[in-house]
Amino acid sequence: MTEQLAAVVERSRAEAATGALRAEGVYDDTRSVFECGPEAVGLPVTRPPAATDVLRVVVDETQTGSTTLSGLLRGRGWSETELEQAPESWAVVGGVALVRVADCPRPTEVGEALLALVGGADTVLARESVEGPRGEPDVTVLAGEGDTETVHHERGIEYAVDLATVPFSPDGTERARRGKQVTDGEHVLDTSAGAGSLTLPMAQGGATVTAVERDAAAFSYLVENVVRNGVADSVETYRADCREVVEGFAPGREFDRVVVGRRGARSHLADVLRVLGPGGTAHVYATTPDMLLPERPARRVRRAATAADRSVDSMEIRRVGGDSEGVSVVVDAVVT
């Protein structure tokens, strides 16, 4: 399909420029004039004008419903230089679109464009990073209703979550991986369960999960999601620090698998490894500067195993993401 073009001119010159474009034979009467920033308008043309003075010629995607963010922003008058700084990707969790706009001009316009672009989204959030000891999301409402609470549907699981208060990754790769790795009847300890991001797929995969979460907001969503997904018989929940829970276990209680989040329980890794049965697997999440990979996370797991009078039989380190703090990895270690 041939691209439809528009000539951008100052708003004060719109009438005169329209007449000049008509006289040149390039004005397109089948389309409408559109806003192109606060001081300019886009005049529809059939080809770039040769004799009429215009600010620039852009692709007019306003009439066809652009399927690209850059197309919508171009229609709002963004220059090619500005478009180079526009987000190249975004994510959708339930009814909320998440986007990074740290280096982007006119972020509100990005939010408004995404609201028009993403079907089913009623709120757009700028989500730059996490902060604080519990990894609280750093979010700002860019457009829409501003409701940060949503229900995300993924592979037959429902996750109720407030994206302004509870960490939740839009990338479901690790959730799917954990659900597929467990076997029926496995006993799993999830030491930083959050809203149930990994607990739920493991429970649906046939495991019995002990889910620990100390944050009140996250714990409330964890309990709700356990009930919502019908796995209450497979999930035991604790609102507490993981060390307190581990210390309260009956002597000899062991797990086939433990999951240690990148925040919270990592400082208690040795305590957690003590309740991992021989030959069990530990999944330890961490964020590390790229230059320190893979040595730092591997060293931490081996030191914790030694402190727990255990040894690491095998280890695999995978990259699962990244943010301003470094590269997010998971250490999958078989401990004997």
C-alpha cells in the first residue's frame, strides 16, 4: 500500500499553504487536515510539493489507524530526531501498558499514542526501574484512567496485581519455565513469592508450594491469586521473613526445589539451602553488573552452600533481563 503523505506547515500559514498546494496540484481533498504539534498542522498531499514552502513532509497515518507508535507520533508532529528517541518497545500487563520514557521527549504524547495503539489498555504507565529494599516499582501515569490495579491473564493463570506497589515482570518466560520444570508431587519453597508470579505456575504444574512473602501488599495479592486460580490446596502461604519460616520448620523437613528472589531472601541463602533435599535444585535470582558475570552470582551460591555444609554439584547461569542496576540472572544449581 502506498504511503499517504502530509506537508507540515505553521498553523498561521495553513490557509495560504493550502491554496498554494492546490495550485501546485498536490493537495489531497480526500483526506483531512490534522494537528501536528501545538504550532503546526499537517496538510494532506499526493506527493511532496516542489514549489510550496513547507516545514517538512511526513507520512500521514492518522486516517488509516497507524499500527506503529512512530507513525502515531509522526502524526503528532514529531521530528525524525525526536522519533529516534521514542520507545522501540513496550509491554502490556492486563489493562495497563508499560513503557520506558527516560530519554524520550514529550512522554505524555507517547502515553496518549500508546493508549490509542494498544487494544484493551486503559492506562499507560512509565515504568523506569525498581527502588527500595523490596524492589518497589517506580511508575508514573502517562495517559488513561490511571488505574494501576489490573488482572493479567497468561497461559491459563490469572494474576491480580497493583503495578504501582508490587513487582511484576511483563515477561512471562520465567513463569512458563518454572511451571514446566516442576514434576507432579514436588515440594517447592518460594522464598520471595510476591503476588505469586512463580508460585502459581509451579502449583498448576503439580507441585506443592510453600510461598513466603513479607510485604503486606504483595502478600494480599498472593492470597487472592491462590484462591482465584483454584490452587489453595497446593499452596501454603506465610506472611513473614523467610528466615523465620525456615527456622520454624519441623526437623527434617526438606524441599525438592527452592526459589530465591533477587531481593529479600538472598541474604539468607545458606538457611534456605539447609532445607533443600540432597540433589535438589535451587533457583537463585540476582542482579549483577555485566563485568562481574558469571563469577559473582556463582561465587555467592557456592559460598552459601559451603556455609550450609552443602556442595554444588552442577550450575547453570542464565540471563533473564536487566535494568539500571545491571543484568538480571538466575543461577540454577543442583545441590548435594
